Amino acid sequence: MFSGSAQVELQEHFAGEAVLAGLVGTNAANLKDAIAGETYEHTTMYPGFAKQAAKDHCTAAKTLFTEIAGDEGTHAAAFTVALRSLTNPKVKVPKPPTVDPVVITASTPACPGTRTQVNLLAAMHGEAFAYAKYTAYAAQAARH
């Protein structure tokens, strides 16, 4: 039930909303959007979340936010190279990152009642939106 509903949410609801919202643009516009988002997460959002986690004495969240900040910087750099490849055929699009999926299991909040808990939920919303958005951008890139 969850898997089927997830597909409806992404492939029908999100897709329909994305079309009406004008979410997907040209490959160049999509790359510029991705670069801006990843750069913000790398330089501002995740470092700020890590700092707050330290204040909240939530070491696991601080470590994770710091790691993710680095990942987002790597993504921004790769998207920047991909953008350059649109106007320079000598520039090759970087290989996409590989990932070892983390299994999501039942758990209790690591930092209940803190700003870090709020930040964890905000980060999850942002990452889910980026997943959906990049899925749409990839489909657009494959068509052009």
C-alpha cells in the first residue's frame, strides 16, 4: 500500500503540480537551480543545522549534518561542471554519485523537544523535494 501510494504521490500528484508550477525548465535553468540549492545547503543550511545540533548536544545529528553539507558541496561542483558541458563539448558531465542506501527502521527521535528535531524534519522535507525535482529534471534531460 505504501509503495503504490508513493508512486501516486510522485508520478501523479507531484508531476501534475510541477507542470502547473512551471518547475521544470531548460537543462541550463534546471542545473542553475540545482547549483543554487546545493550551494545553499552546503554553505548555510547544513552547517547551521550542525551548529544547532552541537548546542542541543545531539552529536549524531551534528555528525550527519556535517557529512551532508560536504555531500551537497560535491553535488554543487558536479552540477557546475555539467552546466559548463552544455556550452563546451570538451567538458564531460561527471558520473553520478553512487550511494549505499541506508535502511530506514523504526526508531525514536534522537533529539526530542529540540530545534535539532525540527531541523531534521525540515531537512527530510527538503531532501524529498530535491529527489522529486531531480527526478523530473533527469526526465527532461533525457528528452533533450
